[in-house]
Amino acid sequence: MPESSAEARPDRSQQRRAEMHARQTGAPARGALAFGVMLVLLAAVSVTAYVVGRQTRTPAQIAAHARPPAPSLITAPIQLTKPRAAFVFRATVVDDRREAVGYPDPSTGLAVVSTLEAAVGSSISEGALLGSVSGQPVFVFSGAVPAYQTMSLGSSGVEVAELQAGLQAIGISTGEDTSGHYGPGTAAAVNRFYVHYGLAPNTELVAGSSPHRHPESSATVPLGEVTFVPTLPATVMHITTLGQKLATGKPFATLGSGTLSLTTTINENTASLLRIGLVGRATSEQSDSSIAVRVIKIGTPRPAANPAAGPQVAVTFAPLNRAAATGLVGQNLAVHVSTGKTHLEWVVPVAALVTNADGHSSVTVLAHGKQRLVPVRAGSALQGSQVIYPKRGTLHPGEEVVVGVTAQ
């Protein structure tokens, strides 16, 4: 027993020393760990509070954020320049001297185009054969008075004199017949004329000749086989088609011998940019061809049917090459013209021009941070730009005009 007690005491003593050592060395480590954990938790709470605070706004802050920003002016510089622009007009090619060519009344009662010897654009001279209707020829001579009767031996009148002059112009003599009298010389000349085209002329028996013994006949010109027009040469502007049935009153062809022109009506402002002699180009969408044209006349301003359109001006163009334009008569062409002023003018964007209910126009000028209203008269509008003429006040290079307002 004593031995056992002695052995047990040293063991308990060692245990107490071990516990005291553990308390002395382990307590500080656990305290440091707990402190660190507290710091991390505190940092996490702070970050969460910051984020939540950023997302939270008061009603006043929300209203202030929704309020639109203050507007600002949009401006553009005023230019002092020679304005240039390209215009496209529509105009129809016309001939100021057009003559209709008729045709003879067919004996069959049906007027059908049986041959054609000319086409649109053909140049027609003295004694030309245009074609035939139901086998009867259609000739053209120059003359101021239309034929109104069949010309035959013994006929007289102005149309006979015109026929004789035409035959002589192409080198066929009418013999000793006096002017205006259809005698044997004229009849012989008409016969040679028809034979020249490979045609047999109409004839009639000469009065007093025997129908049984060597009958005499002379050539005649049936009404409608010869048409007299005031001027030759002329150009075929229109002609019927082969096989066409001609309605009563419709011409066989139309000839032009006058001045070709194209006239368009434009507003006064645009017309002010044009000048006599200005050259442009007219294009046909129908034939895909074009011709050079020149301004030959600029009319005076006239009130338009619509007052809002402003005064209108008629502008006339003439083709530089008549022959090239002949085939375009009657067509509506697109006339392209590039033009410009020869002197300096004030030009601003179209948006800068403000017109009130009274029709008075003005621009707002911005200079040195200050605005001023300048009354102006509007000139030509040129592809987004506007020519202006100040009525009161002055404009200066480097100044700007207000063209709008925008949010910042």
C-alpha cells in the first residue's frame, strides 16, 4: 500500500504541471483567432452596408435624376460664297412650225397605208415621196396655199403655180406654160415626175381628141396626191405605220420646219440662277438618248395658280443640234442644268430660315454668346442651303445661325 501511494503522487503532480503549462501557452492563441474572426465579420458588414446605401435613393434624388438636361443650341456657320446648284426640269420638245400632210381619198373607200418611203427624223425636200395610201402616192412640195382641186389640163390658180415652181426647182421644165396655167408643158412635166418614181400618173383624154384614132391624154394630179407646206426642207415629226387604216381627218404625216424648243415653268428663285446662253443637257428616258440644250429665253415672273408656290417664270431651251433633236419632238425630256452665281451671296442652311404667319422671314444669329434676330428676304434654295438677303442689320463672316435646339 505505501508503495502504491508513493507511485501515484508523482503522476498527479505531473498532470497538474502539464495543465498549467497548457493554460499558459494555449490561451493567447485562441484569443488572437477570435479577434481575427471579429475583424472579418466587421469588414463584411461594412461592405454590405455600403452597397445597400448606394442602391438606396430618396424620392428627391429620384426626381432630380429624371429631370431632362438643359437644352443647347445647334448652330451652323454663315457662308459668304458663290452658290452653285444642279437642277432637273421637265420639258417637251416642240416645233413651232408643224404642218400636217394629208392623203388622197382612195377609190376603194378604205384608206390603208400601202407603202412608206420616209421615217421619223427624215429630212424632206422639194418633191419628196412620203409613201402611198391604197396605192396612191403622197408627194410634198413647198407652197403657202394648200391644193384644193385636182390639177389637170386647163386648170389654173395659185396651187398650179406652186406645182410648176416645185417641178422647176428639181430640174423638170414646164415648157412654155405661163405661171399658174396647167398647159401641155406642165402636163408633160408631171408625167416625167411620176415616171421618175416608177409610178404611172393618172391621165385624162385631151378634149377634142378622138377616142378611136390616136387618142391624146395628159397627166393629172389628183387632189391629195400633192401636199404643199410653207417651208422645205422639213423634218418628219410623225408618220403613220405600214398597213395602218387611216381614220378620217387623221394626217398621213406631220412635218416640222420651225424652231425646236423646250419650255418649262419654274419658281422665281430658281429662275434667278439661270442666264441666257447657259448650256445643259436634255435626256430622253424613252430612247435613252440626250442632246445639248441652251437657255434662249427667261420670261418675267407671273403669279402661280397656287399662291404658296410663289411667282413662276417660263424658261425656254433650244437644242444646239437641230438634226439630233428632230427625233425627240413630242417627247418629255429631263433637262439637267448646273448653275451658279457670279457674285458673292450669304448662304445658310435651310433649317436656319424661319418664316412667321405674316410671311416674313428671319434668321437668329449667334455671335460672342449673344443672339440677335435678323430679318431677311429668302433667295434660292440650293440642295439644303438657302440664299438670304438681310433686310435690316448686317451679317459678318464667322458668325453662326441657329438651326435647332437639342438636349445635352
